[in-house]
Amino acid sequence: MSAPLDLAGLARERMAREATKKRARDEQVSPPPSRKAPRLESSTVTFDSGAKLVSLSSVVDSQQRSRKSAVANAANARLRTANVSLPTRPSTESTALPDSASRPPGSLAFPTGVVKKTWALGHPRDGSDIKLEEVLEPTTLRTAVLSAFQWNPTWLLAKLRRSQTKCIFVMQAKTFEEREQIAEAQVDNSSWLRFVFPSMENGVNCMHSKLMLLFHPEKLRVAVPTANLLDFDWGETGVMENSVWLIDLPRLPKERKMEERELTAFGKELMYFMRKAGYPQDVLDGIPSFEFAGTAGVAFVHTVGGMSYGGEAQRTGLPGLARAVRDLDLISKDTEIDFAASSIGSLNDEYLSHFHAAVSGENMVARASSATAAAKASFFTAKKASPSDHSIRDKIRIYFPTKETVQDSTAGAAGTICLNRKWFESMTFPRRCFRDYISMRPGLLSHNKILYARGRRKETSVSVNKERGRGNGSGEDSETEDEGEASAAPSAGKAGAAAERAGGQVAWAYVGSSNMSESAWGKLVYDKKAKEWKVTCRNWECGVLIPVLTGKEANTQRQDGLADMSVFDGLVKPPFMIPGVEYDGREPWYFQEQH
């Protein structure tokens, strides 16, 4: 983790250099030309506290536009300016507000966690959606720690009460120059606004995680959205939908503060991720002031950008997802995956196999070690030519919109729904997996990242943590093997006895920032020099794994022994059509092409 960046110091140094250059220029021009400085009214917002946000939105917007092609930027412009025709609302449709609307500000509206759709202009409210201001609850919000890949600071800060709320923005700034530009824009706002820039070293390409830590007098609200901090991602132009998981954690009595080892597994992984990303120490110190018991049944899943070795490699990316599945006693066989993603990487059957194994709860280091040993043993064995096995493609469905669906949507185009033609048309790309993403709210495009997993409980001798998330107190993975040497034996440090179980259904969902790509979930490789396994991740990501069926509940089975997709309706109801329509020769939406 890199050392904290002195933003104010960087800004002062930059301003001093500019002043020196200006004096040098002025000395060469006598008399100096008379010219008024350009006004910055379009990028200046005055808040009730008197603080001014000068040019930050302009700087951030410029940096974000530089990351995309002109075609993608033009498509995003349509998302910002789309004109929504309000539909005639049938009398049978509900306009119910979220449950939190009837509760006092700052109360525990979601003590056990909930998944909500983002509100969308022009579509009736039915109690299952939520607006950004309803997530923030600005009337009692003291500190907002917000992480996203794309931002509209002017729009966002208009949602807050600047006289009482301090902000910490966790943002991408890949180069020193980008950080310096943001630092200079911060100078007049340093009393209430700070920045965190997670490391972009070791091949990291994208700070993509979306996380909100909202500190209120009586609670900490943790929210994990799929949305960026943009008006159209939160439904305000009526063209895009997202989802958000959120939970309210009560503040402990003033004399009580939890030790980090007392936190649930969710709390420990949250702290681990924040520490790796460089969150301020005062924020880290504030987290144990809240009761995390409500998170015992869910898992915080993350991708730490860069390279993670040994035990840390087991905690993040695909190995971390697999570990969370095991810790929540969700190991399955015959697993079926339905994944709605807004960005697709360069996929092939090998990657799908790794992904499926992680979702099923396999120990990824043990699996990789076994595969390596098998490859060495058969190195000199003659291999018979055989057709490629594409059966993995029948177990995974990926929901991504076709060109026709995007063009027929309210916006008609989108620059944040990403797939490259060269990848999709590759001979090794699993096109058979793809289904058209068609929203249940007509005309909406999707920026969702939601994974649905269903399987049958697998017989296992892996030790199960009966406390569901309390862990062994060390913050380390008790199933970690040294030097990448896998072991099937249960760890003695794990609470609870080994269990032999068979039968029953397993179902869970993931909501977060990770798309369907190796960049989002990382790649596990053996480092010969270090003599241990490592995970290399090009993105920063985070999300939440939410169990629906653990195999112990009585439920109706299909003929194949799996739960039907309707099992998710009560907790994480799919916001898109199930089953999805196959492409059948149609093309996906290519965000970098002129349509």
C-alpha cells in the first residue's frame, strides 16, 4: 500500500510553480497585457456552508472522458440528456415509497440487509426501488465515504447538506498528474472534502469498486451499489437501472468498541479491503464503533488491485469468492450460473471453468495445484486429438443487451455497457452463453452486476464455521496452504466440526461492482521466483454474497434437483426477463462503434 498522498502540499507546490512561471513571463512583457481571467461559474457550486467546489467537476469530467472513445462519450451524453415520456400509469400499479420513507431519519431501516433497485424516472414506484438521497439520508449524515469509478461531483454534492457532512471520495487517478489536478481543485474545500486514490501500480487499470460508508449519529449504513455516482446511473434521466445492497449497523454504547478480531467475517474483509485501498486511519478507527452482528449471514467479497501472495491470495478475487462460498456453507455441485453484467471481458472456456469452480466453492489454490501436478505427470504421455469440450457453456448464462435492445431503449445508446467486437467474434469466445438483457421496466438499460448461483449441496468434509462469519479471530484464512501446497483436510482453526452432507439445494446471489471479466476477478498463477501462488488483479472491486438457500430448507425441487429462479424473488428478484432470449445470430451492443 502506498503512503498517503499530501493533496494540499501537492496543490501548493503546483501553484508555486505556476506563480514562478507567471513572474518569468511577466518580466518579459512590459506593460503586461490587460486580460480578465475566465469565469468558472459553470463549474462552481456554492453551498450553504460558504465553501466552494471550484473546477472539481470539470477536472473529473475531463479525466473520465479521456478514458473512453469519442463514440462512447457521445453515447453517454445521450444517457445524460434523454427525454423521458412519462407513461400513463394503470390504476392497478402501486406507487408505494420505500419502507424507509415512513421511518425517522437515521433509524435502522435495514437492520438485516436488503437489495433495492435504483429508482427510475418515468416508472412507478412499488417499494422495491430507492433513490440516492434515500440511501444517503442527508438530514442526519455526518460523514460520507464514497467510492466509485465515474463521478458527477456537482450533482452528488447537491444531494448533501454541506453545513454538516464531511466527505471522503475514493476515486481513480492513474497518474501523478491526475492526482495533482484533483489536489489543486480541492484547496478551497479541504475543510470538508478529502480524497483517497487506491494504488494503480503492478498493472492495475481500473479503480472500479463501488462502496458507501455513511456515518450517522446512531448508525453506520454500509451500501454496495452497482451504480457509479452519476445522475443517469441513479435513474434521474429515466434511462438506466442499477441495484444496491444496504444494511444499517447500530452504534455501540460510547464506552464499547469492538476489537477487529471480534468483527464478523464481513467486517474483517471490509477492514482488510479498506486498509489495502488506503482509506484514512480515522475511518478505519470508526468502523469498530458499530455492531456488525447483522452481517454474520452474508460475505463481503472484494478484488484488491495488484498482486496478492500466499494467504492474501486466498482472500481476494476468484479465490476470495470461493472462500466466501465455503465459509457460508454453500459448496455445491451441478452449479448453474445466471450473471447480468454491464461489461464483458475476453472470455474462453478455461476462464469459465475457473469461474464456475469458484462459484461452486472449490479451493482455487488446491485446484490449481492439482492441475499443475497432473500436467507434469502427463507431460511425456502421448495425447490423442479430441474435440474441445464446451459443456461448461451450458452451465453459465450471461445477460447482456443486443444492439437492437439498446437502440430500442429510451436512451437509444450507451457508453457504459462495454463489449469489444474482436472478443465476441473470437473463435474461442463462448457466444452460446449469452442472453439478451431485457429489463422488467420497459425501455431501461442495465448497469447491473448481479450473479445468481444455484446448485445441489455437495458432500464435503470441509470444516464449517457454525457462527457464520465470526472466523478464527486472526483475520487470516484458516484454510490457507503454505507455498501453494493444497490440502483437502479441514483446518483445526475453523470453528465447528467437519460435516458430511448431501442433498438439498443451494442458492445465493452476488451484488456489487464486478463484471464478467478476468480484470474484475483476477488471475491465479504460480510465482516460481517467490515459490507461492499469487492472484494478479487489474481492477479494484467489491460486492456482497447473499445466501438464499443453504440446503437445509425444505423447498420444491425441479426435476434436475435445482431450485427454480423464482427462489430469488423474495430477496434479490431479477430485474430482467428470465429465462433470457438467446441471441440467435443477433449482435451484442458494441460501445466503441458508431451505430
